[in-house]
Amino acid sequence: MAKITLQNVSKQYKGGEIQALKQINLEIEDGKFFCLLGPAGAGKTTTIKLIAGVEPLDSGKIFMDDQEITDLLPNQRDVAVAFETYALYPQRTVRENLAFPLRAPLRKKEWSEQQIQARVEEVAKLLGIDDLLDRLPRQLSGGQRQRVALGRALVRKPKAYLFDEPIAHLDAKLRHRMRGELRRIQLELGITTVYTTPDQLEALSLADQMAILNEGKIEQIGTPSEIYQHPANLFVARFVGDPPMNILRSEVQGEEAYLFGQTKLHLPDHIRSKLAAADIQRDLMIGVRPRDIKLVAPSSEQALLRGQVKYVQVLGETSILTIVMDSHEVRIKMNTQDAPNRGEAVGLNFAVQDCHFFDPRTELRLD
């Protein structure tokens, strides 16, 4: 187990044309499950590679506990890595691939052959690949190969696990089960785990703490609850949440914000103070989660907005509605049994305490 610290870490590719990471500062606490969440190209895999030592950084330092590991070789860092690309030995069976980390020179004296076989079979059974142990990688499906790659990391107990989208190629049912198993294993062993994913639901369900990466920069660090409830900026607000937060442009007039030029929303005192401090005179971005918007009759006085149902996406017990108002669209998440039909006129209501307020110039959160 170990604390992992990145100080001002930067990484470039193609002679500086691509800035993969830009002055990253990150502290991953000992024994925590830490998720790096972001879209493709955000720098997630690069971060894993730098911590693992498989690529050199351009500037900055990396520490494991109080020891700097920036210049250490990968086999000197005592981390176990599982990449999305599998990286299996094609000439070795599944059994041999799983056993390989335990037979490495640094650990050769720690494990007897009997212990190695027992551990391999234990991990294989956990991952549901115990009937594949004598096959070669070319005889496996993509999902089976990914489970072997994950097993090769889990087979030993290092200071840290580094998982780069380790279950991305599994089917939905197996992916759900594997998330639970990974979390259980991490809690039982207490091993520091860094896990990358572009799936915000996966990160929210797994992480003790998480960092949102975007174009090589950290947008926000916090617990899943903190990030969901208090997104630091518009990027995080739109990226975390399913469906994404609705972002509505409004015009400020005195103590009121006018949505779509007609609906008045009374602004809280602390938001008006923030607007004054930020010298925001007119425009204001207001975010509302789809789950916080309620349907009312279009003729009701409670209707802040009025529109027409454009789409209804049924997801079992819940449905996602797309409401169109002139050229604007708003999404709502609600119980399927209460959902209106496509084409119906509806009114929308939400509470000001459920709103998130953002500076349109900096895109930063105001409260």
C-alpha cells in the first residue's frame, strides 16, 4: 500500500505538438480507490503509464509515499498494471500469463510452484476464466482476453494497482459484476488503486475520490458526491451526470434571471453577491439536473417553462424526456408510468435551490 503523489507532471508527444498532460498535481491517498475520469484524449492512459514507469515524463516528479520514483525502472516500483490493450504473451497459455508476474526474478523466491498454481486458479475462478487456463490468447474473445489481463494484475499484491479501462470490452452484465468484484477486492486488500474510465457512472459507483481530466488538465478533484452535487465548472457539470445537466442561458435584471426572455427566476442573495463580485451584469448560465425538473400542466401557474415532448426514451422504470421550446431542448428524468406521450404539451417546474450557477465568461461555478 502506498500514497501516490504527482507534482507538476507534464508529458508531450510528437515534439511538443500534443500536450498530453499539463502541470498535473495529484495526491492519491494510501489505500483509496481513485478514479481518473475524462473523455478520450484527456490524458488518463498517459497518467497511468507515467506512474507505472513505462514512459518517461518531460517535467515534474512522482512519489510513492516519501520516495521519489520518477527515474525508477517499472520493475522497481512494485505496481501491477492492467491496460485496455491486454498486452498478453501470445505464445503463453492463460495459466502461464497469469503466473508470469509471480515468477518474475524479483518475486521468484516468494512463491513456491504450488502456491503459484493455487493463486492462479483462485484468480481465474474469481474472473470466470478457470475453464480457459490451457488456451492461448488467440483462442479467446476480446472480453476473455481483457479478464486475463486484469487477472495478471490481480494475481499479486503490490503497493498499488493501476487499471486503465480494465473492463471496457466486457458485456454490460459482466461489466456490472466485475465492478462489484473489483471494489470488493480493493476494500478487502486495502491496496491503493488508480482506475481510468470515460464512463462517469462507473467512476461514481467505484471511487473513494476522483479527478476529472480534460485535455491534459485537471478540472476538479473530490469525492463522487462532491463532484456530482457541486461541479466546479461547465465542463464537469455537463460531463458528470446521466443524462447531462441542462445548461440554460439567462439574462439578469436586478434580482431576477430571465430564462428564454420570459420566465423570471428570483436569484438567491449569495448568488447576487457573487454576480456583483464577478462583475457579471447581464448573462448568467443556470444548470438544472434532469431529475430535478418536474412536469406540471402547461396552464399551471407553477410552470416556469412550457414546451412540447419531442422524444421519450424508455429505460425500464425510468424514462428520459426531451422537451423542445422554440430552438432549445431540455431533458427530464422521471418515472416511466408518469411520463407523457410524444407530442404532448407540458409545463416544467424546478426549485431555485436545485439550480447551479456559472459565470458565462470563465465557465466557473459561482457558489
